[in-house]
Amino acid sequence: MKRRSVELVVISDVHLGTFGCHANELIQYLRSILPKTLVLNGDIIDIWQFSKRYFPQSHMQVIKEIFSLLSLGTRVVYITGNHDEIMRRYSDLTIGQLELTDKLILELDGKVTWIFHGDVFDRTTRGSAKVIAKLGGYGYDLLILLNRAINHVMSMLGKEKMSLSKQVKNGVKKAVSWINNFEQTAAELAIENKYDYVICGHIHQPQQREITTEKGSVTYLNSGDWIENLTSLEYEAGKWTIYHYDENEMPMLEKRTKVVPLSKVLSVENLVSQQIAFSATAKR
């Protein structure tokens, strides 16, 4: 497959290590692009729900594809999120073309872009509320599995697929209000700091819209996720676009559910450390 050159790609909320992750689709997407810069905007590995009993080869392959892009000259910036917050102890680490940070500010064609995960606006990710949030994560994972089973039946009947979680979010006024408040808060802070673009992840809602306040305006973008929406943000020729994965656009990989042996996955930290060490050695 010929790779498509892109100036900048932003991906978030992959949640490797969970049943809801669409790793095979993400592998295909990563193999189809050659970005100058790849920003991984948080929750790439779901350490909250990580289990040694479940880490399929396809999830490991996503990590390998990212390091493959590194070897091809792509600058990779890993921005920490709440589900991979354990990585924050290594923030501001740089090894070759690989960077680990909590936020990123870029100047693109004379305009300033502020990129961060967005969990700083979410009180449920801190303190005692974090326990409830983790339990909610397990419930969300189960809902996604149920949704897949329902959609399999719907496909067999020749009917259109549906998203239970989206219907829940759109049907609950508090959820809709929370998302709107999240976007508004991010925009107001960006305007206050005189940024032209603000990019978040976290809420799994791909979005691109102009937000105006009394103090000015800013373009708010959200990269969505690889659980439900299968989206990323791409910047090329001075323009931002939301990429939506299309299974008809590229051949699907064979589904692989073989679990990596426990001896090979001792911990997420060891896994990432081994990959970083490998990349550093390869560049010498």
C-alpha cells in the first residue's frame, strides 16, 4: 500500500488493551500515511483497564506501526491523557524523534495551535470520583461489546448499524450539556492565550467548529477516538480536516485475537520502555 504524505496527524483515545479498541483498522490507517509529525493525543494505552490477560497481537502491532513511522523519519509526540496518566512521570522526555509531554504548542503557517488531551477539565478523573470513572470505563467497554454483537446481527439482516453509546450520549441532556461546556471552556482558554486553534481528545466526539466569545474567536477541533468513530485530524496545505476511517477505502487486515503471552507483557511501562530503547538503538 502506497503511503499518503501528510504534514500533521492527530490521533487520540485508542485505548489499547480494551475490548472496544479497533486496532486492526488503526493499523491499516497508520500503514496508509506518512506524516511529518504524528501527535498521539492521550489515552493511547488504557492503563486504567490494562490486564495482562488481554493484549492481542493487533494491539501490539499498533505500537510497532508507530515505531515504524519513527524509523521512516516521522516526528512522534505522545501527549499524556487520563487513562495513561502514569506516563506523566516521564513528561518532557525526548529520545530522537520521539517526545513525551503533557501539551504541545505548534506554529502552523503563521497560526498557533494548542494541543492537549482535555482531561484537565474533567473533575471525574481526579480524587475519589476517579474510582467511579474507572468503573464507568468497564461499563462503557461492555456496552461497546454488546453494540458490536447487535450490529453483527443487524448486518446479517441487511439493516443499518447503530451506536448505543452515541444514542445514550445524545439522549441524556446532562451529557450533551457537559460536552458543550467542555468545548466552550477549551475555546475560552485558547482565546485568552491568543491561540488560533485548540485541539483536544478525551470526550470521543470528533469536531471542527469556530467558537466565538466577547474576547475573540478560535477554531476548536477534537480528534474523536478509535472505539466508535475511528477518526483522526489531518493538517495539510494550511487546512484541517477530520479523517473518518472507511473500510471500503482500504483492505482490512485479518482479524487476530491471539493474546500475547504474559512473559512478553510484564507491564505497560516495560512495554513502552522496551520500544523506546529499541528506537534509540536503531537511530545510532
